[in-house]
Amino acid sequence: MEKKRPTVALIYDFDGTLSPGNMQEFGFIQAIGQTPEEFWKKSNELPAGQDVSSILSYMKLMIDEAKKKGIALTRDSFVSFGKHIELYEGVKEWFSLINRYGEQHGVNIEHYVNSSGQTELIEGCPIAGEFKKIFACSFWYDENGVAVWPAVAIDYTGKTQYIFKIAKGILDISDNTRVNESLAEAEKPIPFTNMIYMGDGTTDIPCMKIVKMFGGTSIAVYNPEDSRKKANADKLLEQDRVNFVCKADYTPGGDVFTVVSTIINKIKAEDDFNTLRRENGKER
């Protein structure tokens, strides 16, 4: 019987990891006649004196500001904004590049987004079809298909639950039952050791720490044009929150490909070693 290939999950934050900015800044904010600085200042000030999540704050502000401008926030309008999202160098070609590498080296590759950004905007960007699942914030729509309320709001600690869902093969974002059921590591479709988590900032720290703690690999990605981002990434490495720091260059010769391809080789070698132990070693 042919040996089953190991599956490696590449899990990405989005803003600052695959894109150089926040996804709302590539169409939506311009449509409501504001600059990114104006919008985020309002978002930060909105919950003043209230105990409110910053994620719910920006989502409420999107609805309020769109109403003022007479813009109907439908799924189609979000998708149209998402088409303008800018991506780092090499990102569009990255998925076929690393999928091919995995195929050549006997490994299945799956891609996931785990973001505090917005699902509908990501669905409009040119790489949306590359992901097995997009775990991100989303809106609730009324009978006319217009966004009226947050349906899913994911903050930095909330993102951790989706790491466990990926491990257990649960793609339903509303499933709160199976994700809490006990499952032996060997029975998980994607054990933590086969996870590679890529993020850029503070909202990723809990996920980075969990993946690294359970034997997977965490990578801090930074914008090479922003010295502050490089300093933040280096700090994550110094604090032992991540295994690697990479410049956000997804081309064949870039940091990301070099590190990820090497990790894939390691995962495959360890899988082969464990198979050998089961068949010929003490575990036989």
C-alpha cells in the first residue's frame, strides 16, 4: 500500500503578511472619502469610555460611514473593493510555487487565512481561490443583502481557536462543539508539527506562540520598506515567540521560500523517520 503523504498547513495572517497594508485601505476607505489615517483615528476613538473590542469598533465604523455616503455595503461591493488589495512581491505566484515544491517532495500543501480583517474583502482579492478556508471577520446581511451587523469578529486571542480547528479538520466557523473534543495528536488531519504560521504583528502573537509551543513553526514577516516592522519582527524572535524572521518577499529566491521549503523538507524527513520506526523499529 502506498504511503500516505503528510499534509502541511500554511496559515497566514493577511494584513502586513500577504499585503503591505490594511485591506480596508485599498478601496473602501477611499470610497467613503477618507484617508486611512482619518478612518483609523475615528475607529480608535469610537469606543472611548466604552469597553469595546477594537475589531467591533472598526466594523461598526465601516457600516456607519458607508451609510453617510449612501453606499450599500453588499457582498458584491465588498468583493469589488477587495479587487484593489495590493500584495507583496511574489504573492500571486507563491501558491503555485510552493504547491509544486510540496508535490515534488511528497508533501500535500494546504493554505489558510487566519485574520482579524474581513472575509468579504479577501474573497475579492486575486488570491482568494488559493485558500482551503478563510477564517476572518464577516458581516450579517439584511433581507436586501446589505451589511447591518458583525456576524464574526476575530481578535488576537480569538484567532487561536482556528488553529485548533485546522488541526482537527473543522472548516465550519460556527462549530463550537467538535473543536473542543479531545483528539489524539496522531489522529489529527494536520498535527501542530505540520503547521507553519506566518504573521507580522501583535494580533498574531498568541497563534505564533501556540504553534511554536506544540512543535510547529512560526515565522514573523516584515515589510522591508518599514524599519519599524523589521524591529517588531526581530523583537518577536528575541522574545522566542517565533522561529524565523523573513522579509516579505515571496519570489523563488526570497526569504519566505527559502525558509518554508526547508521546513517542508524537515517535516517530510521526520514523517519518513516516524514511518520507518513504526515499520522497522521499536514501535513495530
